[in-house]
Amino acid sequence: MKNTNPKVDWFFKKDGAWQDAYQKLREIALNTELREELKWGHPCYTLNGQNVFLIHGFKEYCALLFHKGALLKDSKKILVQQTKNVQSARQIRFKHLDEITDNESVIKSYIREAIKVEKAGLKVDFKKTAEFDMPEEFNAAMKAKPALKKAFDSLTPGRQRGYLLYFSSAKQAATREARIKKYAPKILKGKGLED
């Protein structure tokens, strides 16, 4: 195959359930103008340094993840939003190698469209932080401790969203409160959830 990146080879050589599917997806990807790179431990295909899509897998399926998939027309209605909080990326999922070989022309058309989106410089309009759910418990904690609110407001929008998503993902109030108590010191230090 042309344009393979030796740094990525290990991904395609490791043992796993999806190796044949990964190889076929790689073959398709390398027959484009995209550059193969290793990002987040996965083969990522880029155009002028911008991520277009990557190949990854899970227990139940493997997938092509289009970084700006929300901007694709999805004429075949095959793109999947991984979770309700994913704003930009969309996946095409595969459970068998023959799903890839039988739909190769469709996959190629989605890749061509993703390349056009990148060349056009299109951007996804992300929800503003204020549009995310604010858990009652976190709102109460910030009212009780104005320094916490000030520190939270000083965080980058991405860090704010990270905390809001993490806090609100807990189903029980006690769990939300425990998370807020645990991470309040990090917020006060201006740190993000993963910092």
C-alpha cells in the first residue's frame, strides 16, 4: 500500500477481532490524498494537518470516525452520533468485514465528502457552555462558595463543558454531590477534569 506510516503499522499488526476490517479500511484510506498519522493510539487520516477521520474499534464494532461528521449530508443515513454529547464527530460502524467490502463505494463517497468539507474550511457550530445542563447540586455549590463560581467562570469553555458533562452524567444526586466535592479543589486551582 502506498503512503503507509510506519508509526501506525503496529495498530494493524496487533491481535484483535477487527484486524481484517482495519486492513480493508486502511486500504481504502490510503487510496486518497490523505496522510496517515498516529493520533490517540489510532490511525488518523489528515489533510494539511487537519483530522478528517480515524479508524477505531470497540467490542461490538469497528468504525470510521469522521471528525466533522455532523457536517456530512449522510445521504445513506449510516452516520452514528456516539453519545448525545458528541457535537461534531460521527461514525460509520461495521460488525463484519463484508459490510465494508459490500459498501466500499459508499464509504469512499463519505470520505470524499469529508475531504471536501475540510478543503472548504467548514466548521461545526458547537453549543455554548451555557447551553449545557447545569446540575442543581453544582449550581448550589457555586452559590454557597462564590470563589468556586469565579474559578469555574475563569476556566476555558472546554474545561467547563468537561465538568458539566461529568457532573450531570451521574444519575443520583449523592453521586453528583460527591463528584462536585471531589473536583471543587481542582476547579479552584484553574485545572480541568483531566489536568
